[in-house]
Amino acid sequence: MTKKIIIYSFLGLVLVGAIISLVDYKHQLNNQPAVSDDNVLQVVAAENFWGSLVSQIGGSHVNITSVVSDPNADPHEYSSNAANARAFATADYVIINGLGYDSWANKLLSANFNSKQKILNVGDLVGKKEGDNPHLWYSPDYVNQTAAQMEKDLISLDPRHRSDYEHNYKNLRVSLLQYQNRINDIKQKFGGTKVAATEDIFVYLAEATGLDLISPPAFIQAVAEGNDPSVSSVIEFENQLTSREPKVLIYNKQTVTPLTENMNKLAFDNKIPSVGITETIQPPNISFQAWMGSELLALENALNR
């Protein structure tokens, strides 16, 4: 009888110890870091401006690969490689600009179809179609729509960290307001002021700031598409600059051609200040909103001259 009691007591202690260990394990599980390396979402953005936004929303729960980020290269001429193909094939979430701007990305998605991954095509999201101006990140409204969709998509892919995504998105919205408030300031101070641009990258921002973009549409669209503008549009643009019609010239520093360089020189010769803007974030290690803020500050300073 005594032996049985001892055995039962021993078994009881073992059972109690197992229960305590299980409770302790669950406690540790519930209090471990929010995300481990094993469950970080793999996110690929075709361009670093969209990559910056999704990175700020995803925080430590995402690993971002931004494909087009070279400040010295023309994004329109980008050619994908094997590393890009692997990144697209294994990503949980892919973000592309659309509208033909990153057609190479569409080819990679078609070649490596993955029914489990989520894809955000920004052009489709904002209701644009092929042939429309693809420089969507220069529209504050489209940026806001895209960031909101990114938050929804990340929550859908990783509902466990919903509160973190919501918190990060809220902080991003506050931060985006800083550069968007500067847009409103420029509109209040300089709305209706005539400006010129070497290509259509500035169209959305001109609309947002209320500036009157007078450069010939045929010229700026042809340059954006890598084509030669018509002679008549070149002459019209040159006449605008020599007569000092626009107060500021905005030029794209990443799609430089002899013709756009000539327009920039013509502006300089006629004492029209020039403001350089870029296709991708420059320098690449700063945030989207810091990049936009610096460009807008340069524009505002030029308009103030």
C-alpha cells in the first residue's frame, strides 16, 4: 500500500510539473516578439517609392525588396534579371505601378504565376488605364489611396499583426500630411502661376499645387515616352522660355536628353530658375515623404524668387 501511495504521489508530481511547463510554454509563446524571421512577409515593390510606403506600414513584419532604385538610371529603360524573377516568384505581396511604366514586372508575374500571392497594381487601384500618365506617385490623392490599400492587404495577409499595421499606417498618414500640407501652401500662395516642365512627370503635382503647366503637351509626353517631340512643339517651348513666360522650369534629372538639357540651359540663360525632380527616391535611403518634401521645398523656393 505504501509503495502504491509513493508511486501515485510521484506520478502526480510529474503531472503537475508537466502542466506547469505547458502553462509556462504558452506564456512564453504569447509574450514572444511579435514576428520571428520565419513568418516575416516577403514583399516586392517594382519601384522604391512604393517600397518605402509599404515598408513604413509593415515595419518589422515585412522584408522589402525594391527593384528600381538606382538614382542614376532611367526607370523607363529598366530590364529585369534572374534575381528579380526569383523575388517575384517567392513574394507574398507584390506591388507594381502599372500603366506600362513597369511592363517588365507584368512579364515576371505572368512567367511565375503564384495563386497564393497578393498583387497590388496601383494604376488599376486608382482607375487609370494604359496610356494614361503613369507617374502616379506625384499625386497626393493616389498616394493616399495606395497607402490605404497597402494597409488592408498586409492585414489580409497577416491578420495576427493587425494592430501593428494599423498603428504604423496611422503614423504614416500623419507623416504624409507634412509634404501634402506644403502642396496646399504652394497652391494658396502661387495657384495659377505659369510653370514649365520637360516631361509629364510633373503633371499630377502641377494639378495638386494649382500651378499652370504651360509646356506643350506634345513635347512633355514625347519626352516621357522616349520619343522625339515634334518640331513645332520644340519651337513653341523654346519661345515660352525665351519670352520668360513660365516662372519656373521643372526638369526630370533621370531622363536627361540633349533636348531637355538644351531647354534647361535656355531657362538658365533667360534667368528662369530650374527645379530638378526624379523618378525614384533620391537619395535612396530616405523616406518617400522626405523625398517629396525636399522637392516641394525646392519648388517653393524657386517660386519665391
